[in-house]
Amino acid sequence: MDYLIVFVTTVAGLYFHGWLYVRIRRWMDRDLALSLAGKDEGKRTFMLEQLADARAQKVKRRDLPQWLEAAAAGYLAR
């Protein structure tokens, strides 16, 4: 019975840490997109859409800042 408790607790802890890691990465990506948008509400909406598009295209995380900066520059051209 003791092994079962240790196993369940360990699995629950690992799951929680994995969930927390994913949430923090998403928050950081969202914060990056919003920081590139500034205070312009239209651009904020645009950048969140671009972030969703980057996720759909499976842009690698290391390439995401450059990808979002290019998207932000494209908004300025409008």
C-alpha cells in the first residue's frame, strides 16, 4: 500500500509540474506578443491572432520572437 501512495503522489507531482511548465511557456509567449503590440488595441488583437497562427503553423519556439517581430512589422505597413 505504501508503494501505491508513493507512486500516485509522484505521478500527480510530475503531471502538475508538466502542466505548470506548459502554462508558463504559453504565458511567456502571450506576453511577448502583447509587448510587441504596445498599447494599441487593434495591434494587440492582431498580435494574439498572429500568435495563434504561429502555433497552428507549429513555428519552433526559438524562432517565435523573430516570427512575431516580422508580424508586428507587417502590421505597421498597413
